[in-house]
Amino acid sequence: SCSKTAAGTSSSWSGRRTRAARGCVSRPSGAARAGARLFGFNRAKHAVVEAAILATRLHLIPLAEVAVEFAKLRVIVGKTGGPAEHRAMEMLETKLREAEGRR
């Protein structure tokens, strides 16, 4: 299934022998299915993945460095994340706090 549709009309056509080119005018697009989410890059999801990678390396990277990176990633999740990303980030921050408590 797809999450977004796009439509367009051909505005010009140049069928030269060496290279063909077609001009296009796009029309407004919409969701292809009910509840379709944002199309394209999702910064919050990528930030959570990055935080998860850091969380698996707490024994390799100084915790202070991880905390600084988590603070940067938290801003991205705060601005662009939905409930799932917020929950995931909270879970990862809990892991960081637990590691800090063990040292």
C-alpha cells in the first residue's frame, strides 16, 4: 500500500534522437489511504534510531558524551516526534540514567 499520491500533466515533450525530455506540471496530491502519515524523511524517527545506537554503546562511549548527544536528539524528537517517538526516547533516556547510576 502507498501513503501518498501525486498527479501531474504533461506540459511539453521533446523527443530528440539523443535525449528525450518531458515537462510536467504537478497538481495537488493527497493521502492515498485514511490515516496516512507524513511522506518523506521523519527526523524524529531517525533521531530515535541514533539514540538507540548510542544506547547500545554505553559501555564504549563516555556517558557524558552520550548525554550531550541525547540532549541534541531530544530537541529533534520534541519538535517533530509523535507519541511513539516520545515513548521510545523516554525509554532510551531511562537506560542512560540507569547506566549513569551504575557508575
